[in-house]
Amino acid sequence: MTTKEKLEFIEEALRVKRNTLTEDMELSNLRAWDSLAILNLQVMLSAIKPNVQFDDLVRCDTVGEICELMEDDN
């Protein structure tokens, strides 16, 4: 999965407008980043990355850190 595809996946999960997220964006600055969004992202990710847990996402500070969780070697 390319970085662009990962960003689009995260945008869909967070229900934000397409092409608005960048890897360096801090999650705490996103209005869409709350516990429900994290849960939704975790559920969507479970189809492609079943080892990613809710707590893994909570520990992320940036969109890029979520992208890293989506890497094949994790």
C-alpha cells in the first residue's frame, strides 16, 4: 500500500475530506480524532492489519505514525 493509499484509508476511516491529511499532521489537532474515530479506524484496519490494536492507535501522535502501523512488517 502506498503512502497515498494509506492516507486515503485513514481519511475514509476518520470521515474527513479527501486529500486533507498529511503524514506530519498531529492527531490532537484533528477535530475528527476521538475515541469513536480511533475505534472505527481499528475496525477498518482489522481487515488488513489484524494485529493493530486500539491502544496502538491511541499511542500515535501523528498521521504518519498510523501509516507506520500499516506497514507490512508490523
